Amino acid sequence: MGQSYNKFQTVSNQTIRTGAILLLLLLSTGTLFYWGYEQYPLIDAFFMTIITISTVGFGMIHPLSDVGKLFTSGLIMFSLGSLAWVGSSLAKFVFDGELKDYLKTYRVDKKIMKLKDHTIIIGYGRNGEQAAMELRDYGVDFVVIDKRENVIGRICEDENLLYIRGDATREEVLSQARIEHAKALIATTPNDADNVFVVLTARSMNPGLKIISRASEVESITKLRRAGATNVIMPERIGGQRMAKLVTQPDVVEFLEYILLQKSNDVSLEEISCTHMAAHFVNKALKILQLKDKSGINIVGIKISGAKYVFNPDPELTLSRGDQLFVLGSPVQIKEFRNLLEN
């Protein structure tokens, strides 16, 4: 569970424990006094203590000495003060919004416990937030990890964001994000050393995880790859390259951005795995698949067995279940093509 849950448990447990101790102290002190000093029978001493600390207004069971009257007065005031303290502690927790935070965190944690094949985003700065919005647009489940209180406060404003307040370099925090069941991890913190540590920890906990990390310095790229990063991105370099391309090839950049970044359903460039390809297409020429395809998509490239990229592939190229196809078309066309490929 999250930190709000732990805080709630700590505050409520301490209040309940303190209240129970005070109650036992009042009961035992009152019973012993009335039994030992006032010479009440034990059951009467206990009953006298109960009606005194509960202030129900019953009369005295037996006459009290002056000392007994003073003790009873003090017992009433002390019991009222104890009750007021316990009540105010619980009320403060509720009205200060901590209970609301706990309830929200509890719901978020419940949802996180059900995640599978999701993406973990480390850091919710500019890059992390943009990655989260893109994943949301594609319908990909994700959870954000950040340790900064001001950032968590901003995340909480969005009811649909799943988050964990904590240090992603710690294994227990990554476990809380169900890294063992995750599909990918995106490390976006501006500190390269933190990213290296996150990548190392994540890779050791899930060897098959796809890890994309941000790098601020060129020297960090090699370190991140050695640590286990699948891809390393330098936002500043990409930004500079894009600006230069907009000078030299503006229409090409705008065309590619339209395909990759547009929000409409006109066209989409997607990768389709051949892992579940139907048996009658395995080890057959690409042209056989193209002849049977009536969807109208365009196969613009192939990644052969996870290694070599082939652009505008030859129709005689042989397909295998280790290949990845890059296709261009509308979502409906791509769906039809998937059905053909797998059936």
C-alpha cells in the first residue's frame, strides 16, 4: 500500500492504542481506589468506576469520603479530557483531508494490484507527463512513480492516474508497482545516476522487461545500455535534430509527425508481431500474404528475427515467426490484416 495508507494505519493505530491504554488505566486506577481506600466490594468498585468515567449520571453506590469525592472529581475530568483527546485526534485526521487521501490511495493501490502487461513511468516531469499522456491515448495501462510531494499533489488532481509515492531505486517500490508483471519501464528522471540505478534494479527484477531511459549526458548512454536499458533517449539531441530537419526537410518531418503523432483515426503506423502467424504463412514468401490481403494496408518494413531492418521489403522475402512487420493503414485496415495474418 502507499504512504497515505501507511500514515493512516500509523495514526489510527496510535490513537486506538493510546485510547485503550488510557481506558485500562482509568478502570484499574478507579477500581483499586474504590476497593482499597473506600472499602467497596470489588464488583461495586468496578461498577462505580464505569459510571464515573462514562458520566452517565447514576448516583453513588455507597457514601464517599472527602478524599473519595476529590478522587471521583479528578477521575471524571481526566476521563473527559482523554475522550476529548481521542475524539479530536480522529476528527483532525478526517477533516484535515488525510482520510480522503487514504481512501483515494487505497483505491489506487487496489487498481495497481490488478495491473498486468503495464508500463511503469519513473518521474513525472515534462518527459514523464508527456509519456503518460501518449500511453493513455493508446489505451496502455501505466503507473507513475515519483518521490516529490509537489509532483504527487499534481498527479492527485487527475482521478484516473495510478501513482506510487516513493523512491524508484528501491526494490520494494518497484515491487509495489508490480514490475514482475510489467511490460515496459520508462525512466525519465533528469539525474543520469538515478536512471542507471533504476535500470540496474529493474533489469535484475524482470530480465524480460523493455526499458527506455532518458539520458542528459552523452557519456551516460553507454552506461545505461550496460545497465540493461533497451533504448536510451536524449531529449535535447532529438529536439535539436528535429529543428534542423524542419529547416532542411520540413515536409518530411510534418508528414512523419502526422502519421506518428496525430490523434485522428485516418492513418496509423504500427508494428505487428509474427509470433502468432498462421502456419500456412510460415517460411513462405511475403507475396503470398500480400496476395491474400484485401485490407489495403502497406507493409513498409520488416525487422527480421529481432535484428536486421528491411525497408520496402522484396515480395520474395521469406517470413518467420521471429519477424516484426511495420504496416501503414487505418485502424480498421490494420485490424483486418491482423486477422488475416493469424488465421
